[in-house]
Amino acid sequence: MGEEVKVFGFWASPYSHRVELALSLKGVPYEYIEEDILKNKSDLLLKYNPIHKKIPVFLHKGKPIVESIVILEYIEETWKANPILPQNLYDKAIDRFWIKFIDDKCLPAIRKATFSPENERETAVEEACECLRTLESALNGKRFFGGDAIGMVDIAANFLTIWLRTIQEATGLEVLSVEKFPDLFKWTDDFISCSVVKESLPPTDKLLSFVKASLSQ
């Protein structure tokens, strides 16, 4: 399909990275538009996402779609080549369960562990580890959650790679480590080693500076 595709995103956001990665895996050309979401959101962003006023915004044929997982579903249904969800309906439902688990359980638990007061941090870290322990079970010996190739669950879990590693480096927090979660940690290495992923990741030094500045505010 040769229709115009645009992605409004932010360089440090794992959510807009999800959309870019899905498009790259499917070989769909797109125009990327960087948004200054911290200080100066564009009129177009506010127009296309008036409810949440957030990135990512996906524009196809002039029609906007928001929320990264909703966008991934749309991309999967629109461009059939290189599927990122299983074709079997049961397997597809299971993948959707894990995607929801990542967004509803894992990411909030990690945020809580990162920003909890010192006297609550140990409990918050254990809660985050319990979520990761459950997620790790979904790998079940596979290289990726999607099997031998990156799928939508892997894309949804992208925050657990350089973003979480950077947060851990900036805060001294230890949630995900090779000692605690060997299979999940190996998955992070395999994921970021894929050329299509590596090419789209933000620079680690720049991301570290951004995280440190965000935490100090």
C-alpha cells in the first residue's frame, strides 16, 4: 500500500518506538514527526489526539489513530505481510492477554518501584519482580515471545530493554537482572541485538541524561 503514513512521536518514548518498530518489521514506509511533548505540543498533535493529547499518533490516509497497542492492531490488520500476531485464533488471544498484562501490570509496577518513597521501595520492587516472574514464564524456552521472530508481545515489552536498564542505571534500582530473570534478561539482549530494533533505539547516553533529568524534577 502506498498511502501516506505518518507517526507523531517522541524520541525517548517506548510507546512511539512500538509503532515505528512494527512499521519497520513490516516494511511500511512512513514519515516520522518529532513532538516536543514536554514543552510545546504541536497544534496537529492536539488536533489528532484531543482527548489524551499524547503521543504516539498514527496517521493513515489522513485519519488519526491513538494508543500504541490500538495502532499496532491496526497496522497488523492493514499490512498483512510479516505478521506480528499468530494466525491461530487461540494463540492470538493468548498473545493479546500477555500484551494487556504488560501494559496493565508490569509497566505500572515498574513505575511504582521507580518512584516509591524509600520506605516503600522494597515492597514495590518485589511487586514488580513478581510481575516479571510471571511474564518470564510466557517465554517458555522460546527466543522471543513470538517464537523465532519478533511479534507484538515482544514489541509491547520493549520498555524492559534499554529503557528499564537506563532507569536502573540512573537510580541504582535492581528489578531486572540476569541473576533474577535469566530467560527474560536473555530475551532483552536478543531483542536489542536484532538489526531492525537496534536501528530504531534512542542513543543510550542521551536517554540516560534524559532519565536523570526527569528524575531530578
